[in-house]
Amino acid sequence: MRFGPWEIVVIVLLIVILFGHSKIPGMMKNLANGINVFKKEIKNSDDDKKTATTKKAVAKVEPKKTKRSVKKTTKKTK
């Protein structure tokens, strides 16, 4: 179902009648702010995923020191 030009004009007129011409700019501003916040969160989650994969790669390269390995290295040999 596609909207023709007359249907769009009718919808716009109904919105103006229902909400008034003074509230529409505020609604559009809030909508734009919401979209910008959403984009920032998506970008941050992508960055978090990249850092998490690099941390996993570093963890695989550098093994964790256990108590046994620490004791072996600190123990004096005679």
C-alpha cells in the first residue's frame, strides 16, 4: 500500500490540527535528539565489542600467573 500525494497532505493536516503548530517543532527536536542518542549508543556498543575482542586476544597470548608458577619462580634453588 503506497501513499499518494493527497493522502500525505491529509495526514499532515490531521497532525497539524491535532497537535497544533506550536508543538510540532518541539516534537521534531525531541525525535532528533532520540535518534542522535541511539546512534551514539550503537557506536559505543560497536567500540565495546572491538575492545572486548582485543582483550580476549591479549589474554590468550599472555597466560595468567597462578600460585604455583609464582612459587616456582620465587623459590630459591640450592
